[in-house]
Amino acid sequence: MELKPYMGYSREAGSFEGAVLIFAHGIKEAKVLAWKEMRYDIVEDYMDVAVNRLWEKDWLFKDADQEKLKQGIAHVVISPTGCRSCELWGEELNDEGYCPDCEEEYKINKRGVRIL
Ligand SMILES: [Zn+2]
């Protein structure tokens, strides 16, 4: 069975406070891996672990451990490649490494309008 990408984070704190990228065969496996990775750090208890399937985000596979991916071994990526500006991940980054939100801002900045 193929590995699928999931995002794991604290239900209470929200994904902006820290999220890990998980490659797993199913949501249960993803949740167990998320818990092992984030317990006592990002999440307090198992009930607080939230896991979302990331649909149609094939570029996330670039961040996977390619060897484990090939062998079908579920694993966690603690620091996926994030946007150059806001450091968030989960959206496709452009060639310059910006997410769609920051790309918009960057274009405006290039036109000479400063946004602070
Ligand atoms: Zn960004």
C-alpha cells in the first residue's frame, strides 16, 4: 500500500504552532507516528493529536525520506521545506521558494509599495 502525506499538529494549539509532515498508510498509523514525535513537546496528550490527510499535494513527497518512501516505510518529516518568508509549509512554493500568500506580497514589494 502506498504512503500518503498527512499533517500532524496539536488540536489545541493549531497547526501554526508547529506541525509535522507524516507519510503513512492510513490515518491511524499517521496519528501514532505524530504522537511519538510530538508528545511532551507540541502535544500534551494523545487526545490532542490532530492529523489531516493532505490531498493533491504531490510536491510534499520531495520532502520525504526517499529511501523509506521507496520501501514503503511510514515516517515523519520534522522540518518540511517551508516558505522563505513566513516559514509555513503545506502550500506549493514557487521557484523562488515563496508560498502563494508571500508571493503576492513579494510582487507588491517589487513594485515599490512597501507593506509593513
Ligand atoms: Zn509564505
